[in-house]
Amino acid sequence: MPELPEVEVVRRGLANWVVGRTITGVDVVDSRSIRRHALGAQDFAGNLEGAVVLDAVRRGKFLWLPLAEADALPDTNLPDGGGPGTAPRVALMAHLGMSGQLLMQGPEVPDEKHLKVRLRLSPADGMPDQLRFVDQRIFGGLFVTAMVPTDDGGPGGLGETPEQLIPVEAAHIARDPLDPAFSFDLFYSRLRKRRSGLKRVLLDQGIISGIGNIYADEALWRARLHYARPTETLRKADALTLISHAQDVMADALAAGGTSFDSLYVNVNGASGYFERSLNAYGREGQPCARCAAEGRTTLIRREQFMNRSSFSCPACQRRPRNGRW
């Protein structure tokens, strides 16, 4: 399943290739991939055809394209732009699920085996004119949804031209560490009110979004913190260090194009990420801890069951806490 850096790679691709273009046609190849659009394929297509993509925005792993009708946009040929235009009221929401891909392709490229939805776009120099949603496992999907004002008055998420609007389905989740409007003080306040294990809080989208299992383990390793550390014992300085490492590890992954444990994850150009080669904890059970090795000792990374998944940590660097919350 793609994590935040993977979704951000896709968002940036969409910002470069899709924003400013008009959706001229919609082909729903498999209606299962628009099942979240309750009114069906005809309404889905009707909401999209003729709409202009205004931006590509992300909060946590939620990704959306705000839309506007072409006649609602300012006239850039007029001196004042023809007025302020209309704020987007709807957005195309993309849920990548376990294997969803958003791919830019030209019409000459044969349909992918698991093509589900095709959006035809207005011409743009040097750019393919189809955005394809491909999904082998069909856990993801697309749907059109309403936009509502954000509860904190800030931008809905990370985008090119932020609006103070967010899709209804994403309004409940907290901001992620890469969001310019992310508030550490708000995060720490929420964390201190919980009596839970540290990793459980990192995975709670209502407290902080976008940190999945891989990057939680990596941030905790960098911060030398055990995943079961009781949140009420975490000092503000330690929490700040943890968030700083979470931001760093995701920025590093973003620079590498994201992790790619699953060959089904690719960006809009069909390229996979390479950050899995730089992981220090996740997936390294039985391998030496790099930090311990640098300090002249040999400690093997351990794997433990955690919330129906796995946690990876170093027994020496990340000591088990007393009264840990598992």
C-alpha cells in the first residue's frame, strides 16, 4: 500500500501533467472502481466532462483534484482577470488502495490489463492526453465529492494554489508532517491527552496523518524510541525530535521516489521508488543495526507482532519501556 511519500510523488506528477487541463471525456471501464460514487457511472462522467482541473492536493494519503466549470474561471485575457472566479465546490477524489495507479498515457499506448477508468484531457504541448486509473486488486477507486471549509481556516492540504477547502471525506483527518500548516503544538497536545503506545498514536489519523507502518518504524529508530513508549511519559523535546525525524525520513523517501516493496506502486510516469534500499529498521529482521555497528557493537533488528502487522526495532537503541503500552 502506498504511504505518504508515494502519494506525494503522484500528487506532484498530477500537478505537472494535469492541472489547468479540461476533462473532455470519461470512460468507466469497470464500475467497481467508482463504487464510492453512489449515483453511478453516468453521473460520475457528467460531473467530470467539461470540468477544469484547478490543482492537485494531498492531506496524509488522501489525494484530490479540485474542479471548476470552464465558464466559472477568470478570463485571463482581461486586465483584471475578469473577476475572482469561483472557488471549487467539488473535487475528484482518488483512493489508491493497495494497488491503485494513476498513469499518464497517450492514446497510442494499449490499455493496461487492469484499466478501470480513463479520463481524456484537453491537448497540452508534449504531454499525454489520457489519465488512466489502473487497479489490480480493486481496493482503490475514484469518486466526485463536495468540498467544505477547513475547520482551522488553513489550506485543505498540500497543493500548488491552496484553498481553504477540503473534501468531506478527508475533513476528519489531522494534518501530516509535510503539510506547511502542520502544527507541532497541536499534535503534542493531542498526544499528551492519549494514554497509549507511541506507535499507535503515530498511526492514528485523527492525531497525525500520513505516517504509515514503514515510516513510523523508521522515525522511531532514528529517534531511539520504542514503539510501546507510553505517550504520557514523552517529553516535548522528545516528541519534537520524533516529528523532525518523521519529516526527514519522509523527505528522504520523497527524494528517492518513495519506497517500492510492491511492484504495483508506480508514479504517473510508471517509475518505482528506491527508498527501500535506505531503510534502517523496517523489513530488516535479523540484520545488524547500522547505528550499533557504527558504535562498535553487533545488535540484530527484531520483528514483533503489532496491531495485525509487524514492528521492527533495535533491542539496544530502542529499549523496551517500563509499563509499555503494547
